[in-house]
Amino acid sequence: MASNKTTFQFISEPGDVNFGGKVHGGTVMKWIDQAAYTCARNWAESYCVTVYVGGIRFYKPIGIGEVIKIDSQVIYTGSSSIHIMVEVYSRSFEQKKFEKKTHCIIIFVSVDENGNPKKVKPWVPKTDQEKKLEEYALKLKTLREEIHEEMRPFFNE
């Protein structure tokens, strides 16, 4: 049965470091994409492609050798799209509690073998928290559409 949640845990490595001695933001973005793809792929039960990443917010840097935890979960589905909320946490081995470092929303579309959008089963929120997250996803969808319309005169489409 498809799950609407995925969690990754691993240790940040010396190769993840940037010039400031912390984990590179691009590395964190790669982790987000991998965790969210796994969540979307599990839900869709087919290949998915990234179509949008937005609202990425870096709160605090991540140190090398910290335990990383990435939680991703489906918060809305369209006919072929899967909207995933991703939260990135880390902690040192000396700490017991994870601290939130980054979050974002990433949207995937399920596609068939020819790259055409493929229908996905609907995700139905059950808890009050899940209902609030779905409302949030719908609000963000409306805002993206409004911004797209405002920017249309500047696009070379």
C-alpha cells in the first residue's frame, strides 16, 4: 500500500561542505529532491518528474557529521500532480532532539513511459493537521497562479 510519508536519516559528510565550513545549500536541495521524489514515487507508484520547488527557507546551517532527518509527506494531489511538504532537521550526536533547518514545498507530476502526465490516486486528508496542510497547498497553488499571470508580460513564451 502506498504511503504518503517518507523519512530519510543519514550523516552529513565532509564532501557536503561549502567554503564556510557548513553543508552546502545545493547539497541540502539535492537531499530534499531525493526524499520528496521517493515520497511522490511511492504515492504515484510510477515515475515522477519535478515541476516546482518553492518557498525553500534555510533557517540555520547544518554542520558536518550531524545526523540529518528529512521528513516528506503528500499534502495535496491534483489529477497528475503530487504536492510534497519537506522539512529538514539535524542534530549532533550529543543532542537528543532534532532542530529544524530547512523546509519547502515541491511538486511532482506522475508521467507514463512517453513522458505524458499520468493520473494519480487522490490523497484524502484525515486529521485536522492534514486538512490544514491541504488548505495551505491550495492557497499556495492559487498564489503561484496569480504570480504567473502577473509575470506573463515578461515571459518569452
